[in-house]
Amino acid sequence: MSHKSIPHPTAYRRDIDGLRAIAVLAVILFHAFPQYLSGGFIGVDIFFVISGYLITKIIFQEMHFEQFSLSKFYSRRIKRIFPALITMTFLVFIVGWYFLPPQKLGSLGMHIAGSTLFLQNIVLLNQVGYFDIEAETKPLLHLWSLGIEEQFYIFWPLFLLFMKKYTPKWILPMTAGLMLASFVLCLCLVHQHHAEQAFYLPFTRSWELLLGSLLAIKRFSITESISRDKNIRHEVIALLALLLLAYGLSHFHAKSQYPGIKALVPVIAALLLLISHRAWFNRTILSNKFMVAMGLISYPLYLWHYPLMAYARIMLPDGIPALINIGLIFFSVLLATLTYFLIERPIRFSQKKTYQIPGLLSVMCIMGAFGFYVERTNGIEASIPDQLRPYMLTRDETFTHWRRTTCLLMPDQAAAAFSPECSGDKKQPLLLIWGDSYAAAFYAGLNNVNNKARYGLAQYTAAACPPLLGFSSPTKPYCAEINTFVMKKIQTLKPDTVILHSTWDYQKDELDTGLSATVAALKALHVPKIILLGPVPSWQGNGLVENVFYYYQNSLHQLIPIHSKYRSNFEADHKQEAALQQLAQTLNISYVSPLKVMCNTEGCLTRIGKESKELTAFDYGHLTLAGATYLSHAILPELLP
């Protein structure tokens, strides 16, 4: 390759900053108004292609002129990424200290640690899907994409250096091979219903960056003119790219199988717009002052917008009004502009090299260690007002009473995992509890009431598996097998009472059909008493613990009333109860109402026990041991034969 065919370092292309603007604005509008721009999340794919293209082009140019240095490359990345990230993360934690309950603050600590190590995508893979409702209240959710980019930047220069030194002619085909392997792996995981792994893992997203890299490698020997001369081929390419973008933005949505074959739409669109630099759209729209300005602040803008919206969703659980969302977008732009000019540029382009890199690395390490500490201490006790501490439960206080993995099976356990102890101690009469984790929570209370062993108690429960014969779910493959197994155990044990309990939050047809089949089978076995235990009070968001915290914050430091409708599903719960009562009457079985025991016109029970310091639930609906014991005491006469 002659030196004449090699371009000097690439001239600045305004249209690439304009393309960055499209990417970041699409993501922001999706997070603010998903009902209007349902496919805006594809902006991240555009970022991936741009990043792969620019980074590879810079590395290639420096390697050709023998100016490339790994230390200089990583130093530039640190100066580019760290300052704005440190600033945003620090302020997000400060806000979280005052406004997040312990469990959420602990989760934020883990996300801070994951973000400082650029492993946020891996942390989220084990916690929540990007499109899940719960994800909307995680202030650092959006840093999954930064994790993938930085993981790519760690290994990609090493690969290029090795290939350049030993087999330079194979760089292009090897890059193409890696890209195809990553894309095929992505398709396989999506096809096998592992879309979350395909979404978060670097191996299944790197093909998007590698496609940009391929373009950079392919075009490296061709001087890239940024002339304004018209070129009909570029116009056609740009038009095709715009059609693809319009399709993806308007037709993709949160329930799309993504990534996968659909991800080709934004990726190819971005690639085509990188190619069509002479097109009218690139020269006029992407290169105008507004788009370039948005592109220049796109990184801090991406960093700031999501925490603001996540905190707004936490504070306003009933939904964010459109005007507030618009205000948050403008505030994000303001913060991004200040970050860019006051923090990012001064550090990034500073000539003072002595302490910057070690200083930035040290601050990131301290933040990461502090994040781990916050997570391990479940949000740091010092952040919790003394009056609230008795109510700030973790799940462990309740989980220990459920007999998890033995009598409450986890989603990856088949029916054979039930322990012999689940069948009870042969006392009579025998009560058998059948259902999901809500039934396991109720078992704990009923077992606690049975302190004199007045009755036998059998527990056959499985997480997210309702006691509905014929029920099946692709994410809970063992439910049908477990329910069949429980029916056989009932035939053997001959319980006096079978108690059916669940969240009951299923489609009407599915519930009617499944419950009818279950009751018919139980009657065929001549079970003396069949009880449908109705819904327990449920709470919005992540549940009662958080609601106690938010009530305290929003009511001049008052404890939540003993009966309350604050952030509850009071109306929905009673509507669900009415439907279940009607179904029980139709099936001619007994119906027992927890809502009748735990709710009145003022709302549902939040606190019970001595000095009212025991919560009735620890999350959105599962009863604590105290709550389940209270309910069991009240309804026990209705359960015994």
C-alpha cells in the first residue's frame, strides 16, 4: 500500500456529529414519549456503528504513520469518558441518598460499581430487562451501552495491533468473520428466547461496532473528500438510509424481538449515512448548526437524560405529565452543555498530563469501591431516618420462612425437587396449600399460627406457577409438570382442605379455564373442602417498604397511616376480588377474602403488631411473616373442615 494512497488524518465531518444528534434525540424521545416514538431505542445502534467507524479509522491512521500507542489511546478514552461520567454518577448518588429507600439505594450502589468498571451491561443482565417496567426507575440503566463500547475498546486495539504486525492482509477478512460470528450468535440467542442476553452481552452486540470498523478498514486506502459536489449515488444511498430509519423508529417497539434481524435496520441505515457524505441530507440537514451542536454534546446529553427521567418516575409513580417530560429534556440539554464546556472539554484538551490520568483513574476506583460498599450494606444505615429503620425490610426476613427450593420451587426446578417434608407431619386434619410464592408467604403465617400442632400442613408451591391445570409459560417451563405432580400428591395425601392461592393476576379466559379444570379434578378426588383464597392487598412500584419511605418523605416526616390507600392498588384489588368471588360461586367452592380482613374504607393495613412496627408486606404484595400470621389468625376458622 503506497503512501500516496493513504489519507492524512481525516478531516472533521460535521455530518457525523449530526448523525450523533439523530441517535441521541431518538433515544431521549423514546424514553420520554415511547407512545410517539416507539422505536427510538435504535439510536443506541447508530451510536455503535459510529463508534466502531471512528475509533477504527483513528487507530488505522496512527498505526500507518507509526504513531499509535496503546497508552495514548487508552489515555484519550479516559479523558473523553471519565470526567462527565464521574460528574453525573456522583450527583445521581447524592440525589439517591436523600430520595431513595435503602433497597433502591443499595441497587444504585451496585450500578455505580458496575458503571465505574464498565460492566453495567453484565450487572443488568442478572437483574432486569431493558424494556421491563422496573427498568424505568433505575437511574443508571442507560450505561449498559457504555459498558459494551468500552469493553470493545479494550480488546479491539490489541486485535488490530496483532493483525497489523503479523498478518496485515487478513485484517479485513478476519474483521468480517468476527462480525458475522457475533451476528449469528445474536440471532441464535434471540431465536432461543434469550433476547436479554443478546441485548446486553458484548459478544452479541459487537457486530454493530465491527460493521462500522469494516467500513473504516475498507475505505482507509481511499481519500475521503468532503466536497459539496453533488453525487446522485450518494443521494440514493441517503434516501434509502432515511427510509430504513423512519421504518425502525415508527414500527419497532418494546415488545419487538430485539436485537436480532431487526437490528440490521438501524445499523445499515447508519452505515449508509456514513457512506453518503456528499448527499444533500448530510450536507444540509446533518451538518446544520443545531444538529452539530447536539452531536457535540451527545455524550453528556445521553448521560444526563435518563437519571432525570428515572427519578421523576420514582417521585411520580402515576406517570410523568408531558410538560414535565419536556422540561426534563430541556434541563438535560442545559446540564449536557455545562458539562461539555466546563468539564469535558477543559480536561479532554488540556495539555497538563502529569496528574490527570492517575487522578481520574483513582476517582473512578474510589467510586466503584464505594458503590460496592453501598450495595453490601443495603443502602447504608446512616441514610435512613431513625423513625423509619424498623420498617426498612430486606426480603431475607420473610424468605427464610418460605422453604425456598424445597417446598417453594424456583423457576429452574422441576417437580422432583419437592422435599418429603412438604407433605406435612401426618397430623389431622390436613390443610394443603397449593399455589405460587404468594401461597408460600401465606404458608409461613399459617404455620406460625399452628404452634400447638392442631392440624397438619402441606405446602406445594412454585414461583410464578398458579394452581391452574393446563397453565404453561415459555419462561416457566415446569409449571404444567408441577401442577400435575401436586394433583397426584393430593390423591395420595387425601387432605381435608385444599387452599388455592396466587397473585391471580392472569387473563380472564386463562384464569376461568385453568381454575375450572383444577376444581373439577379436585372434586373428582372427593376433596372435602376446596378454598379459593382471594388476592391480598397490593402496592404500586416496588412495594410497601418503599411506599413507607416515600410517604415519610412527602408528608413532613409522618409515618404512613395504619390503613392507607397511598400508592396502593385498592380499586384494582377489589375489582379482581369481585371477579374471583363470582368464579368461586360458579364453581361451587368456598371463597375466603383477605381484603375483607385487611382493608376498610380508609385503605388496607400497612402496619400491625406491637407499636404498629410490623409491616404487612415487604414488596408489592407478598405478606411478611407478621402479615401472614395476622391473616391466618383471622381466617383460620374458615379453613378448618
